[in-house]
Amino acid sequence: MRGALAVAVLLGGCAVQTDYLDGSLVDLFDLGFTHTRVRLYDSELSVEYVDSARQEEVALRVTVDNEGDLAEGDTYDLVARGQVGWSDSFGSSLPDLESGELRLSRYDEVDGEPVRGSFEAVFTSPDETRMSVLGGFSAELEVVGAL
């Protein structure tokens, strides 16, 4: 009991937030979400920030190509083999992705297993304005289709 109390005191009594979005892109657009989901397709791993208040609309989606080498502890370049997209309800696409990475801190290619990680991305608009978004996620893996 004392150990749990000591941990709570050290952490300020707060739980560590794993599902979040932050950055200048979040300041400019309503990227509100209620939960995250992580789906593995034959072609990609998709991290989705979903708003159930808006009929399960995906506010932001980060994907990395599934080349059969996704592994716990690895980092993937989003420019080389991924993308970041958002809901069509914004009426336009995101600016060009300048740089970005997705990190898998916990991952096993098994349906229902927990997946945890984070990402960061920087975009450049035609007028050279730079915007960023970063986030964390934690959800059970949903394997979609046959792998």
C-alpha cells in the first residue's frame, strides 16, 4: 500500500496521459477526439484519433506502410513510408508533410494486444508556414482482413 501511495505522490496523483494531440495544428483546427484506435491492414498500420461525438469521425489518422517489419521499439519515417491525414469535414487536405516519425513503444502483431506509441509531424504550407502536430496513443490492435 505504501508503494502505491509513494508512486501516486511522485506522479502528483495524476495518471500519465497516453492518448493526446498537441502542437500548432491542434491550436488552429478542432482535432478533438474521444478515443484512439490502432488498426493493422495488409498494407498499413493506422493510428486513428476518433471522435464518437461526431459519429466516429476520424479527426486525425497517422499511417505507416506495413512492409512486414513493424516491431516494438522501432521508429518509422512518415515521409518515406507513411502519411498523416485528417477528416474531410475540414474541407481541405493537410499541407505538405516536411518531416515526421512514428514510434512503437509497445507492439505485437496479434489482434487484441495493446499497442502504444507516439508520433510527431511537421508540415509546410505553400506560403512556407510551418505547422506541427504530435501525439501519443494506446489501444488494442484491431487486425483487419487476412494478413
